[in-house]
Amino acid sequence: ILPVANECRRPVDQKSLAFPRQRTIFEKLNLRPAVSFYKVYISSTYRDLAPYRRVVMESLHKVPNFKVVGMEYYTAEATQPLDRCLQDVSECQIYILILANRYGWVIDGHQYSVTHLEYLRAKQENKVILVFKADNRDGRFPADEDTDGQPTALEKAASLTALKTEVGNAKLSHPEGFTSEY
């Protein structure tokens, strides 16, 4: 039986009797609790990862304080797609990067793919970055092919390897990568 405060010479500290409080996901990610919702941006190549993006988005839609943003929600507008992507990354609090075996589209006049540019913006603005990546040997995900007006498939493979190495060394990433089919 615990002593009642008025039966002791010293008052009982109620905080010391309580179980330690578990940290919420928001605290673990160092997010401000004053925000009524958190904007989460999903970044990846699309053609090969659409089903994975869909599963991630569906899962995040179940979290009451998360508003999910990604290219699936874009409509025809005057803003260029890259500008819209980078604006959305700037406005998000959490950036989720999904990487497989494609580096993605490199817009004329740019050195990096759209996905890589999104990552660089998130990194520059110190966003919370979560990374999920497939092993390069995973046969479920086709690699880039040679396409007119694009870097060669070998150049894209080298760029993708460099990106995976950078994010693998610097950001929170799942150690097992993709562990199952969506």
C-alpha cells in the first residue's frame, strides 16, 4: 500500500509513482507537437514503385495527424512538375524516400533525377528523412534502360548507387530494405 501524502512527513511526489511515459513517434522524430498535422511527402520513381507508394500512402492515411503528399495528387496546373515537387518537399515535415533499382528521370539542364533533387531539397532544409531501399540485386525492380535524351543506363546506375550510399550512411533507413511484396 502506498502512503497517502498527508500521512507522511514529506509529501509523496506523484510523478515518482507513475510508470515512465513512452515517447510518441512525434517525439522520437523530434517533431513539434504544436502542429495540428504533419505533412508527409512520398518520394520515389513511379513506374516501378507505384504499388509500394500506394501501400505507404494508405498506411499513413490511417494516422490521424498525417497529411500525405505525393505526385498521385497532382493535377494539371501552370506550375512545372519539378517546381511543384520541390515546393511540396519544402512544405512537408517528414520526407519518405523509397529507392529500388531505377534512378529516374533527369530533366534537361539538371545533373540529378527528380527523386534525387527532392532528396537534396529535404536534406538542405533539414527535414525528417526516412529511407526504404531495395537491394540492387532484387529482381522485382527493373533497372533503368537507355533512353534518348537521358544519361546512359550505366550512368544512372552509378548515380543511384551513389545516392543509396549517401542516404544509407546519413539517414534513418530500414536495415532489411524491402522485406515483402507490398
